[in-house]
Amino acid sequence: MAVQKSAHAPTPAPDRQHPDATRRSQRSRRAIYSAALELVAEVGYPRTTIEGIATRAGVGKQTIYRWWSSKADVLLEAFLDLGEQAVQTAGEQDPGIPDTGDLAADLKSVLRATVDELGDPKFEAPYRALAAEGVVNEQLGREVVTGLLEPSLQLFADRLRAEQDTGAVRPEIDPRIALELFVSPLAQRWLQRTGPISHEYTDTLVDYALHGLAPR
């Protein structure tokens, strides 16, 4: 038999609005990303610690260890997040290599933007740190290639493949090998500091590469 409620029984309190845990977690992650990038740029990768990142981000270090196993993992995800934000900002714009009808000009434009990004003090040190860690940490190296490099390389390959359809690039050319003619020298010079990185340099890379790709 059901128990009747007393007429004087208190009215149940309305449910409280709990903070959105997902949103709070995302804010914490973004704060950690920013802290990691800032610290590496300010004090260098070797002196950057999980504790330092946590303090700068205003979170407990256990929060970071719950999501990542190392500062390198934090940096990698920070760059992946920057890429996602860039895509969201682009909105409906085509994320591929621009197609103005002039392949050389389009490639030069993208590589010039890459030079500017590589020279940005906010990101140069973190980029170098990830590249160095990826050499000694095979798993991290694969993740850097898959998450950061591969999407951009695929855009170059797609653009060259489209030019094959128009006859501007020889049909027997392998786009994935061809793109290395201008991407790899830039990466090597930047990583090993073997020479200056400039718009003029990348323009020359494109000119040299396309001269070899032109129909014969």
C-alpha cells in the first residue's frame, strides 16, 4: 500500500543547474595548451615542466597527468587544437591549396605563409621541441607526422594531382614525391639551421621544382 505524504511535508527543492563539465574541461584544456606554448617559448623546452604548465594554467598537475603522459604530448595536442581552430575560423572556405590558375604563385603563397609561421617566436621553439622529441620518441614522431604534417602534405599532393588533370604537370609524376622537392628542403634548412629561411628562398624552391615538373 502506498504511503501518503503529509500535508506539511516540505516541497522538494528544484534541481540545481550544474556547470557544464564538458565546457569546463575544454576551458581547462585550452588554458593548458596556452600555458605549454608560452612556457616553451619563454624558458625553452628542457626547462618547461608539467608543474610549471599547471601553475601557469591555474590547474592541478594531476589534471594534466590525467589527460597526458608527458609535456611533449601536451604540446602536440596544443598544435592540433590550433589547427582545429583554424579550420573552424575558415568556415566555408576551401581548406586546400588556393587555385588561382597559377600553380607557381599558389605554391609560393602557401610556402611564404609557412615561413612566417615557422619564424613566429610564439611557435618556433615548441615546433622545434616537438620535432626533436619525435626523433627520439618513435611513437610521438608518428603522431606528429600523422596529426600535424600529413594533412598539409595531402593538400599539396591534391593540388599537384589536380594540375595533372589539366596537363600542367606530367601525368607520370608521383605527387607525394614531387611535393618533397619544395617541402623537404625547407623543413631541413629550418630544423638544422643550415641557412636563412625567407620568402625568396621558398620562391626559388618552387621555381626549381616546377621546372622539373613541366611537360616535356
